[in-house]
Amino acid sequence: MAKRSPTRCKIIYHTSNHLLTTAAAVSRQCNHLYLDHSLRDIDRSHDVDNAESESFVEDMVVIERPIYTQNDFDQGFDAGQRPKHTALSWMKGKVKKCECSAACVRKTVSHHLPFLSIMKEYNIKKDFLPDIIAGLTVGIMHIPQGMAYGLLSTLQPVYGLYVSFFPVILYFFLGTSKHISLGTFAVISLMVGSAVDKGLKDNNIVLKTWNQTVDNGGGNITFEIVDNSDEVETAKLMLAMSVTFIAGVIQILLGIFRLGFLTVYLSDPLISGFTTGAACHVFTSQIKHIFGIHTNRHSGVFKLIYTYIDIFTNLPHTKPVTLIASIVCMFILVIIKEYINANPKIKPKLFMPIPVELIVVVLGTIISYFAQLQEKYSVQNVGDIPIGLPVPNLNAFNYISDVIADSIAVAIVSFAISVSMSKIFAKKHNYAIDSNQELLAYGSCNIVSSFFSAFVSAASLSRSLIQEDVGGRTQVTGLVSSTLLLIVLLVVGPYFKTLPNCVLAAIILVALKGMFKQFADLIALWKISLFDFATWLVTFCATVFLDVDLGLLVGVVFALLTVIMKSQRPYSCLLGQVPGTDIYRDISVYKVAKEIPNIKIFRFDSAIFFANSEFFKNSLYKLTVDPYQLKKMQRKLDKRKKNEKQLLNLTIDSIGSADIPIPDSDRTDTLTSPPVIQNSEAKPPQFVSQVPTLTDIHYIIIDCSTMSYVDSMGVKVLQQVISEFRAFNITVYLAQCKSSVREMFVKTNFYKTESKNYLFVTIHDAVVSAQLHQWAVTGESLANTGISNTAGSSHEIDLDITIGEATSRAENVNDFNKSNGVRGIPQQDITSNPVIENTHI
């Protein structure tokens, strides 16, 4: 196709009181576009009162340009192709970045050891004192929480202190977040405990007791009850260490292959529902310590139900002293946390939040020691806490094959929770978080910690908020808290021997308040999105009634199904023109948008691919015209025509005359048979030269601006739709196709059966072209376009179109909504295209 001759483009801007004319000479010489703007000064001062009374902005834009098909536009403006990204190009890019230089080495080391760059910017005068205060505050919180969550993981409380010590030191060197507090976290401790229970059950390791005879000499023989508790505790520790090691390996692998983006599939409603459901499991696991009763540990589906059956069965055996101690501890915790630490009047006056958890632990230990609660009232205590740090254990991974599935869930959840908190604080304090480096940091912490009898660590929301609230600036806070934990492990640990378990259980239950408050999210989600509401509810119910790991799996699968449902059945609508503009909007949203006679403009708010291609076709037929219904109408007309012809023949025979003229069916417009469409590689079909007779819809314009891509199935459906409409002389235009869609058309040989002239740059170009073509076919003047008939048949003439002056209001979204009466659906994006009102041929 030959290029158009140089075209002049005139752009006129004016307000209600002033006019500016800008002449732009457009030349395509040497495949470039030259603009010569001559601007006059504009006084845009308006009366404020008059401006406020206006329903929309009075600034006007008048544009004069040709009608552009996509082919014309590409040829006239030197369209190229999108850059192609292949595996080979990716590898070449990586190879180019590899340099054996000192600068490259420093950059690599600084990237994988973020503390180097952070320490370079560290200001001792401004940052050190706040970090010291925050570190001591968080360290004090680590002590009771570490012991409590160690108990939650089915291990001895001291192992929770190890989790609060080793990972924190490692994260100082490898982590990119300055404000999260790594260590024990309720949900992760619960998941580790669940994995330990499953491992014990699979390996048939249970607590057993038996009588043993002891010969004391001199014929003095006694009997004593012994058990295998040491063997069971060793197996628990080895299972927890195996889970931690595998979880660390998984996180390292995800970081190496840069798969940190996978957390995007864990949406906020999913995480909220999952953690709330897990909180129910945490709450249930601590009830036995509150009442001082014994229950069996269950695992698998419906374990929560079985646990509550055991709880209600054993309630008559409640220990009064244990229950009273638990209630007193919870009362103290709630009073100080809610009415002092969180009181907006008192909080600013406090140097640091009152460490109520540590106070309760110390008081409980002292009272239990002097009142001899275990000996006199059978109150269960923590027991012996070893002094010093554990020796690295390299032979504690015998159960790795039994915990792989649980380790995957633990690794993903711990990373998702930690990195979500990191991003919250990074956004608040204006610094960047590298998700892949965070994966490497968490994985390294877990792998190294697993050799030192620690289980999986994660960021704690409560400790992180306190750390940030008291002024913590950098990871130095973690070093300070670890120093305090080291003192506890080396010196103070044994003094907590008489600490009652019910005190730790009370600390856990009060800490769950924040998680249970997430039930309030349901109200907001119901108002915002039914899909998000369903995701929260399904994830919560699956976590509660199935199990923690199964609940996460069900939540992820359901969330992905909602995405598939949305993509399979997206929103579709018909567009109408806002009078006096080139703007086309959903007629169900904008009441002023009017459909153009004989033209339907259809929009499908999604890409077209194999999963929704059939829905696209059905939606298009439903909103425009159904070719299958037209075929039924055609068959009825053919049948009636045949009957009329037979009746006419009978009439002729009855009167015995052969001179009566028989109507020529080929010349009867109302009974025109659809042309036969052959699927061949012949030249693309030319413009339709006949007007549809079975419907008043002559043209269908498909707005492709919302289609990010079209796969091979989508292209086939488009071809099928165009062919079926063409069979009834209905022309289909495609407008605003993205480059990715047009490239797919080329790859699938779309243009061998469909003309490139059916693709237009904008919807308005397609509308005006359809009106011109309709006039050329019918030979009648269209009152709403002002077109005069001066040419012959539309499919033979060479149209050289020069666009007359037309106007388009330059309106912002709010003014546009006010002036055009938008209904209750969110505003669509406004595409500013030139309006073409008068066209001369």
C-alpha cells in the first residue's frame, strides 16, 4: 500500500474566553515526524465562582488528522517490533555483567552481605543509643516468648531461647530489613510441633512406662516406675532439627533461583485467614496447661475436634491452683498491655513499654519456688534448663525423609510472613527490601541454627512493632538482644526451673489477641470483594478443620481458582459515544453514552486464551447478534420462499398461463442468501458490498485495548467470529490492538484470511470508517455524520480522506463523571482520541 501524501495537522486549544491556534506541519520525510508549533500567550484566569458552577471544564481540543487503519499507521510512522526476550538473550546479558574486577567483587560482596553498606552509613551519635534501648526491650520480650513458643513446638522451653539467639545473629549479617525481630513466632512454632507429632506417629514413638525391679543389696529388692521420656524428647528434637534443616535448604534454593516472587500467590486475605486459623490451633494447644489437665496429642484431619473432645472429657480433673494462677497471669497481662502500654495518654510518658511478660515470668518463678506449687499442688513446672550453649550436632538428621512435606509448608509460610513484615517497615522508612536476599538470609539462619538445636525462626509482628516503636534504627538492635539472651543462657537459665507452664500458656493466649482481631477483616472484605471474602473464609475453615499445612494448601488452590474464574468469565459490555466527543464508554455505566445506529462496539475486559475463548464468543453473540439465530431465520425465509414459489407454480398451472413473470430470487434483497465462506489461502476478503437483511446491525467493532495477549485458540475464535458474521454481510473491525496481539496475528497467519484494513488505531477511527463504508454501500446520506455522496462503490474507489474540524473536550475524570452521570461502577480509563465529525471525500 502506497504511503499517503504529506498531511497537515491543525491543533486548536481554547477556553471559554480565549483562543489559541497551533499550526503543526506534519511531514513523513525520511520516516520522521516534524512538528512546528507556534504558540500564543494564553491568559487562563477565570472567575472562581463561575468555574465552580461549571459542570465540566471548558478547555477544548480540536484535532484534524486522517483516519488511520493500523496498517496505515504502522507504515506512516515506522512501526517496529517489541524487543524479544529469550533464554539466550538473558544468558548473554548475565555474561556481559560478569567482570573480574575489584569493583565487581565489592558489589557482589556488598549485595550478599547487606550489613556492610548499612554500617557504612551508621551514625553512632544518632543511631547507637536508640538501638541499645530497642535491643534491650526486644531482648526482654525474647525471654518469655522464646520459652513459651518453645513449649508450643512440643520441645523443652530452652530450645525456644536458642531460636531467639542464633538466627538473630546470622540475620544481622545477611538480612536487608532494619526493623524486623527474628526469632520465635506462634504459627511457625505450631507448624513445627505439628510436624514433630506426625513424625512421632509415623515412627511409632510413644511415651511408655513400666515397672522395674531394683536390687539394693542384702536381699532388699524394690520396684520403681520408669519411662522412655528421654528417648521421646531426643526423637522430638531430631525431628524439629530435620524440619529446620530442610526448610532452610528450600529457602536457599528459592533464593538462588530468584523465586522470591512466589509469595505474590499468598494474598493478604489468604495469609490473614491462615494465621487466624492457626491461632485457633495455638489457643487449643494451650488450654490443657491453663486447666492443668492431660490430653492426648492428635494430628491430621479434624485433630482440633478430637482435642476438644479430650479437653471436655478431662475438665473434671482440673487443678484449681493451676487455673487460678493462669487467670491471675492473664489478668495482669491484659491490664498492663491494654491500659498502660497501649494507653495513648500514658504511653508517651514511658521510657520503654513495661516488660509485663518478663515480670509475670519472674513473679511466677519466685512464687512457685517458695510456695512449692509442684510438690504440694501438682503444678507442672518447666524443669531443668541447661547452662551454656548447645554443642553442634551433626548426627541429628535421621528423620529428614519423614518431614519433607511439612518442611515445604513451614519454609514458605515463614518466608511469606517475614518478608511481608519487612516490606511494611521498609515502605514506612523509605528503604528497599530484596526478597531473594531475604530468602538466602532466612535459609542460612535455619540451616546453621538446625545444628545448634534450634527450630525454624520467623519475624514476630509484636516484637517488630515494639522494636520500631521504641526507636530501633538498624540490625544492631538484634546484636544487643542476642547479648542479653546469651547472659540468660549462660547464667540466669537454671533459675527458671520452677517456672509454671501455665504462666507461659497465659503469655501465649494473651499474645493471640492480635491474630483473633483479624476476624474483623471479614466485614471489610465482604464490602470490598466477595472473592477475597471467600478466600479468607475457605482458608480459615480448612486450617481449623483439616490441619495447618492442609489449610495452607487448600487456601492457595482456592485463591488460584478465583483468579482462573475471573479470567474465564471476565466482564464484557457494549460501548456508546459520549455526545460531542471521541470518547466511548460503557453504556451501562454512563447514561449519556449513546450507541451509534447500525454499529455495535464490544469490549471484553481480558486477554483471549484457551480457557475463556468460548465465553468471549458467547458474550459477543449475546450482546450483539447471534449468527446461529440468523441462520434459523434464514432457513425459515428459505422455506417460506420455497413454499411461495411452489404456490406460484401451482397457480400458473391452474390458470394455464406461462406468461406470468417469475420473480428472480437473486434480485430479492430481503431473501439474500449468505455467501459461502471458504477456508482457503486466497486473498483476504474485500469490504462487504451488501447491507445485512436479517438484522439492523451492520458493523461490530471489538475494542481490543484490554486484551494484553491472544493465544492461538483466541485467534481461531476471532477468525470464526469474523467469518460467521461476514456470512450475513456484517463487518467486524478490531480497534486498538496491542503489539503483542498483532504479532500473534502474524504468527498464526491471521492476515491470510482477514484484511489488515479491518484493524484500526482507535475506536473512533473504526466508527468513522464504518460510517463512510455504510454510506458508500447504501448510497444514502447519513444525517449524523454530514457525509455527502460524491463517489462510487466503496470496495473499488481509492479513498483519500481529509478530516474536517472536530472537537473533543479535555476533561479530567471527576469533571467527566459529573457531567455525564456515571453510575455505580468504577470509572474506566479515558482514552483521548481525535473526534471526527465532518469528513470530505
